[in-house]
Amino acid sequence: MSALSNLTKHRGSTHNTKALGRGRGSGKGGTSTKGGKGQKARKGTPIRRGFEGGQTPLIRRMPKVGFSNTAFSNDFEIINLNQLQAFSGTVGPDDLTKAGLVSKKARIKILGRGDAPKSLTVRAHKFSETAKAAIEKAGGKAEVL
């Protein structure tokens, strides 16, 4: 029966560690298998990834390409008609911010999921066609800021 107390490693699965720098007679003395001189032969010299000995690294020699539009993107926070059920009269960005539906500096787009509240004037930066039609059908107004 096998148990943890009588398990053995397979023959050849482990190796003795090299005794480095213990004299020329050991075969691993002198430079301790590091070769002769140079930065890599010195102790305590971690060389960072991509370092090319002071030469301008390849990543900096390559031309920079591509463009990211994130700084100029038009991001809208989405509000659906069913989220406007709690409001009456006129609803603008300030009212939606106070209700916690959008952040303070957000641009707002109204989408048409749900039913529009009766005679509600909605002020937002953008409206979908279905949202605009539903608000006007319910007797309200959709004002673009």
C-alpha cells in the first residue's frame, strides 16, 4: 500500500546542484560558468527587458503609428423612457443628476424602451427616433440641448 511516508522520487528525476566558484579543480571555478568579464558577469546586475547596452532600444526606433479617438469621442449616458416615470413637468440634466441617474457632466441620450409619461417635457442632448415619437405621442415635448 502506498502512503506519503514511503513515496520515493523516480530515478533520474533530481540532479545535484552545481557547486560554483569552488576552485579550478571542480571544473566550475574561476568565472563560475559566467564566462569572462562584461556586465552580465558582474554580481547584482539585473538588466531590464529590452535593454540594448545603451543603444536606442528597438521599441523606440520604430515609428509610432495608429490613432486613438478616445479623447474626442462623444460618450452619452443612456436613459430609457421607463426611467422617466417618476418625473413630471420638465426634466433636464440637473433633475436627472439629482435623481442619481446620470453623472454631473454627462451628455444624455434618451432611448425608447418603455412608455413615456403623460405631457412630459424632456430636455437632453440626443433622442432616438422611437423615444422622440413616444414622447410626442404622449403629449410631451423633446427638446435638444
